[in-house]
Amino acid sequence: MSDTTIENLRVEDPLITIKQFKGHVPVSDATIWRWEKKGYIRPVRIGSRKFVPLSQVEELKRDGRGL
């Protein structure tokens, strides 16, 4: 599994920080780590920081994860 790259994102798909992600989907840091390893979320790395496309939050909510 590889991280999502900036080149693969749609321009209209805003990025949110992991902290903001946790505001949308209230889960622990361990759950975020597991979801990343399982491919449920595909964070984008910019420098040493990780961001999650907002569309992935919507997918998780639609799939019923994290609610």
C-alpha cells in the first residue's frame, strides 16, 4: 500500500489535518494508524505532516466506520 500522492488528488478535494480528521470521525490515534495500514484512509504526506482528503472522511461515514 502506498500513500496518496498530491498528483492523484482532485483540486476540489481539500486536505484536512489528522486533528481535524478526528473531529469528523471521533476515533483514537491507534484506530487511525490501523485504518491507514488497512487502506481505509490514504493520507497525503507534505513534509513530515500527514493530511487526509476530506472525501475520505465522507467515504468512511458512508461506509459506517467511525460512527
